Amino acid sequence: MTKSIDADMVRRVAILARLRVSEDEVQRYVGQLSRIFDYVDLLNEVNTDNVEPLTHALPVTNVLREDVVRPSLSSEQALANAPQADRGFFVVPKVLDQESS
């Protein structure tokens, strides 16, 4: 049997997922998550001893196309709508400072 889901656990998961939830939503999610975990517990009771593991329920194959060189945008066309460009490159805000790298 799984650990029961309570409002504090829902709030903690919301913080970890960076979600803002109201108290009404917290109470709703307590019930929904409890039912989901109860169902998973029910699935754990199924005997799967002779079931071969699989990665997907349906047969899956890659659909590949031939790699063909095709015309593409020139640098000028690609940069035409860029808010900022410098010497043929997009200018973007710095996301890492020198101490982070």
C-alpha cells in the first residue's frame, strides 16, 4: 500500500514543479492523486511473472527519409527579423556568468 497523499505533499510537489495552486486545487489534487495511487497499487497485484518486458505497447519502427541537401536560408535572411545581430550571429542575453562555467 502506498503512502497516503495529503495536502502538504501536494503543496510540496507544486513547489517542486513551480506551480501556483489555490487551496481548492490542493484539496482536489489530494483526492485525484490518491485515486491514481490506489489504481497503481491495484496494478501491482497483477501477476506478471510470465510476461515479457517491452518498451512500447505497439510495434514501433523509425520512419526515416533520405538525407538530401536542399536550399536553405542565407545568413541575411535568417537574421532579417532578429532583434539584434552582430557579425552574422544572433545576439541573445547572457544566461551564464563567468563564475558559473
